[in-house]
Amino acid sequence: MMIHGVAATMAHSVSGRRDLSEVCQEFEALFIGELLKPLDDALAGDSHQGMLAPLARRTVATSLSGSLGIGELLYQQLAAQAGLRDDGPA
């Protein structure tokens, strides 16, 4: 599915700019979490630490969300294609 199709789908399922902005920030957090996945192996030396590694990764990813600007760029692209006002994220 092309970005245009995704934007059209989101225009019907997302109630407004704030929801779209939140979804884009969540996507950025998931993306950062995937980038940090190799750290799970590094922290898995002890079985107790290994169990906490995914939680630590999600916490760090959520904290870093917004710092790379991926969510903002995605928001701008999808908002423009969905015909939402382009005032930036709410």
C-alpha cells in the first residue's frame, strides 16, 4: 500500500490532528525500539537482566521518541495527503 492509501485510510479512522500526531510519535518510538533491539542481547547475560531488557528498551525508546524527528516528518506527510490542516502536531 502506498503512503497515499495509508493517508486516506487514516483520514477516515483518525479523529483529527492530535490523534495523527500521537500515532506518528508512537511509530517513532517503535522504530527506535527496533534500533535498540541488539542491546537486549548485551543485557541478557544474567537471566534477571534479560527479562528486563525489553522493558528497558521500550522505556528508552519512548523517552527518545520525538528526538529524531521521524514522527514529525511522518505527520507532515500524512496530514498533507489526508487533507488535514498543516499547523503541525497538536
